[in-house]
Amino acid sequence: MKRVFHYIGGEFRPPSAGNYLEDLDPATGEVIAEVADGDATDIDAAVAAASRAFPSWRRTPAEERSSLLMRLADLIEENFEELAALESLDSGKPIALARRLDVPRAVRNFRFFATAILHAETKCHPMDDRALNYTLRQPVGVAGLISPWNLPLYLLTWKVAPAVAAGNCCVAKPSELTPLTANRLAELAREAGFPPGVINVVQGRGAGAGRALTAHPDVPLISFTGGTRTGADVMALAGPLFKKVSLELGGKNPNIVFADADLEEAVATSISSSFSNQGEICLCGSRIFVERTIYDDFLARFLDRAKKLEVGDPQDPSTEVGALISEAHLRKVSGYVALAREEGGEVLCGGKRPTSLPERLRGGWFLEPTVVTGLDCSRRVMQEEIFGPVVTVTPFDTPDEAVAFANSSRYGLSASVWTRDLGKAHRVAAAIECGTVWVNTWLLRDLRVPFGGMKESGVGREGGFESLDFFTEAKNVCIKL
Ligand code: NDP
């Protein structure tokens, strides 16, 4: 059985306490690896290695840091197929999606920040003829990076790349459910030539390694992506230690379709925004609001396509919907389907395990794409993040009502708006309480733009120079003339 170790100070090390967790294939339920279950001792060792590497890494010229990031991006590209296969195996996502989204984005993350640091500028504030102020941006130290299981390599590299590009050393803690691509990334970082201690990976559970990293006194910065409740725990631990904290949390994103939209495109993209990655993307549009005059037409077309989605073996290139991450998560998502019925909703399709799965997948955690109607915005199914292939569809009558429905959630991560009326698009985009609004599209990401959530979807922004700002301290130097 393959054993996944920590990567600390340039070496792969077994867990100090000798404990391992089982890593399961979501498509079959079978054990695929044993993963080091890190604890506070392992975190101490990783933070010590990162602290030792920091003085030299922070002084390494930007061009050298940039070249190492570029080399790592090239290595990810050279190992593209292996990484896509590992990601699909570990998370249950369709291999086609890992090829189209996860691995290319990991490459782009490193290239983007490798070049960004070569073009960084700083501000100067002259005080007439009295003084000159300039802002130095300096690395913070050891960055703690905690990432979830839904886009394991994509989100891990979204943190590692800006952290080390800016001159920090890092200790990453991937999800215990998806350790494989983080481990492979560590191997590739070593091959790329990163000095020992610049990038460290401690595997294990959130309650163990994750909390120990968050609470570590020598880690002044935490970048966390995960659930809102976990984010509150991270904030509670990090707050009294005055750490810099960035929280990218959950979403319950509205997808608003006006009557004047290109209906065919709105339906096709809404299928993606509802069911991509089995609905396990924080940006999925899980609440669809459709203008009443086209509601029946939209719903008929949407249902037709949802029923035709290929649910099956994640390793099969034609699969469109794979397996949910774990048995517990499948139970949670299925629980919301039952709750939708209890709350008076109607389940128009899905809600059960597909009947056509081959024998090999009988132990896997699959759920058909599920469409629910008939619930008002106050219902739990409309309020709580389900994070699975379950969407609600609700009619609305006016733009104001659509905005009110959109904003009736505690979350505020993203939204999509479908209309050909440019003025309406601007007005509605401005009125929705969230960090990203897509008009006539979904998941179109420019890495330069700010990314993050309002309300319970998070604190702070990352993306582009906002990431480099987060991973550095601003220091003003005032020179008297
Ligand atoms: P969790 O919050 O359960 O876990 C996220 C990470 O935190 C994992 O590495 C986890 O480890 C670790 N962790 C768990 N508990 C603690 C703790 N007390 N202290 C420190 N670390 C901890 O989220 P999921 O992995 O279930 O991911 C799904 C969630 O992530 C969804 O809510 C989704 O919306 C959100 N998400 C947000 C995104 C955004 O950009 N806003 C993007 C993608 C996902 P372990 O898994 O080993 O327990």
C-alpha cells in the first residue's frame, strides 16, 4: 500500500507519532493509500524548517524566485496526465474536468505569480520639499496554507505560488481526503530545485495538523479555504495571536436568468454552474432564479439536459458527473434532498443513486443531478450550503425581487446574471451582495482580479496583486529632505 509522508525541510518524512489515515477512492470506496496523520510535533518540525529557510529565501533575487516557480510550472505541465489521473482518483472528479480545469490552473498559478513579481511596483508619497515616503513590501515569514478537497491542486497552488513568490516560506496542510496531488507537488518542487524548507507539506486532519498550524506562534499568516464553520474556528484561534488571516469560505450563489437572456446559452451554462465537479465548487450557482415569463421554458430545457448528464466512472473521459468526496458527504447531500421534500419542495429529477453504474463502482458515492422546485427563500435548503449536485429553481417577477432573493442568504461569494439589457446587468450586479458577479457567463477567471467573499463567504481578497499584498507587509519609510 502506498504511504504518503510529510514533506519537511526538503525530505519526505513519516509522521512522528507513526499514525496514518486511510485515503479512499470516492468512486469505489476502496483504500488507495495511507496518509501521514500529522500532529503538533510534525507542524513544529515543518515550521522550524520553514523558519530556517526564510532568511535566505527572502533575500533571493526576484528573478531567481521567478525562475524556480517557472520551472515548477513546467514540471507540472510535463506530468500533466499523471496529475490529472491522481486528482480524479483521489477526489472522484471526472478526469475530463481535471484535464480542463484543475491541472492547467495549477500551471497558470505558478506562471502568473512568477511573472507578477518581476513587474511589482511600490508607491511613493512626496511631502512637497519636506520628505519622501515610500512603501516597502516585505515577506511576512512562514505562511500557513490550509486548503480543501474539492479543487485540491488548484487551490493549494493558488496559495503556495503567491506565498513563495513574495519571499515567504510556507507550510501547507491539504485536506486529509485528498493528499495525493499535494504530495506529488512536493516531489516536483524538490525536483525544480526549491531550497529545503521553502515549501513544506504536512498531511493530516484539520483537527490535528490544521489547528496546530493555525495556532503556531511562529506562523504570522494563515490563508484558509474551506467551510464557513471551520473558518470561524480558524479566526477564533488566529485572532488572539494577531495573525494576518484570509478566509475563502462557502457559498450559496444565485444564478439569475432574465426573460431577455440568450436562453440556450443560459441553460447550457447553468447546467455547468449547477453540476460541475458534482456541485462541489464554492462558486457553483446553487439557487437558480428565473423570470416568471420564461420559467416553464427554462425549467423544461434545464431538466432535459440535467437528466442526460453522464454520471459515472471518474476515470472515463466521457463522464460529466463523478463521485462525491465521501460517504459522510453523500449522506449530508442526500439529507438535503429529503429535507427539500419535508419543506414542501418537489424533486423533479435525481435525488438518488444512478441505477446504471457498473459493478466496479458499487461501493462509490454517487448521486444523480438533482433539481428541486417549490421552495421559498427562507427554507433551509435555500439557505444552507449543500455542496453537491443539487439545485433549486424559483420564479421571480421583477429585478428588485430577483435581487432580494439573491441577497436573502448569509453567504456572499458570487452570482451570475443572464440578460441582454446592459443597463439592467450593471444595476443588478451592483446590488447583489457578493465578491464576484458574472454577466452572461460563469467561472471565467482572470487571475489579476480580486477574489473573495462578503458576509459569511469570507474575509479579505486574494488574486493578482491583492494576493501579493496579502502575502507581504507594507512598511512606510519616511526620508526627511
Ligand atoms: P473544511 O472547512 O472542512 O476543510 C478545509 C481545510 O481545513 C481542510 O484542509 C481541513 O482538513 C482543514 N480543517 C478542518 N478543520 C480545521 C480546523 N479546525 N482548523 C484548521 N484547519 C481545519 O472544508 P472542506 O474541505 O469540507 O471544503 C469544502 C468547503 O470549502 C465548502 O464550504 C466550500 O464552499 C469551501 N470552499 C470555498 C472556496 C472559496 O474560494 N471561497 C473554494 C473552495 C471551497 P481536513 O479536510 O483534513 O479535515
